[in-house]
Amino acid sequence: MSKARRRKEKSAQATDLTAYRHFGVKNMVELQKMPPVQRVVTGHDAAGRAIFVSEDFAQPQPIASAPADFLLMWTTATVPADNNDETDGRERDAGLTLNAGSVIRIVDMHPGSESPMHRTNSIDYGIVLSGAIELELDDGVTKTIEAGGIIIQRGTNHLWRNTTDAVCRIAFVLIEAPAYVHNGQPLPENKAE
């Protein structure tokens, strides 16, 4: 490999790392270990038969609010979902959740990272695909969930913490729900977007 090409690749790698520097990440080695996520979308042809509509591979991208990478996989505008809606669910605007709808995303939590404390008006299903993550509730109690574990998050105030030296990959499905009502009052959302 020529010196010019090595410099160009090193420069590109440094540029990719810029977004992570304020979280203390010094190199891309750990971040590069996670494979891209395969997304396969099905639908129907003109005769009503099942078909593959699309297939792609994508890498989660850094977000500003936490030392994590997010990859939006799909959204629905309504619950229940409308399978006649031909919109590519990845193209719909979605924050952490989607009012009146649902969201599925992949989250890669970096080693040693922690999310802000937050609560959303949704029921969330978190499936730990690799690594381990610590879940802390607002009273300070924690549980560690390892690969293969599933979290059912029911509108509670919580944060995520990766206490390991490996990336933790989690698939999250978030479905809108009314706010939890305590003593006759709905608890407020606390979104850390």
C-alpha cells in the first residue's frame, strides 16, 4: 500500500473518530468489531403473494446525547400498524419514540458508557444481542442483562450503563403507550434526545 493511501485511510479513520472523542474513545478498534446490521423487508406483489421488497446492511451511527450508536430499522405511523402503508419505515421521522406509532432500532452502547436518566410514554422491549448492559432505575437499584436477555421497560425512569470493555448491542422496540398514572396523576416524560 502506498504512503499516500495509508495517509488517506488514517485521515478518514481520524475523521470517523471525531464524533466519539468527547466520550473518551481513543481508537476505532472496539467500535469496528460490531458487524453491520442486515435489514430484510417483505411485502406483497400485485397478485398478493409475499415478496422481498428490500435488503440492506447498515452500521449504527453516533448520536449527540450519549456515547452510543443508533440505527433506525423501521417505524410505523400507527398502532396497530398498517401493512398497506408502503412507506419505508426507516424514512419516517422519529425521535426516541414515535407519537401514535412504533419504532425498532439497534443501539450499540460503548464500553464504560452511560445514558442519561429518562422516561418515555411507551412500552419498550429490549433484546440484548451481544455483550451485557446494566439497567438502573431512579431509586438506584440495578440489574445486569446479558446476551439473550430481554428487558420489558414499562414507562419507568431509567438509565443504561455498559460496565464492560466490549460494545453491547441491543435491539429496542418502542410502542406508544399512555403515561403511567400514579395517585391520579400521569408521570411526565423525561426524554434525553
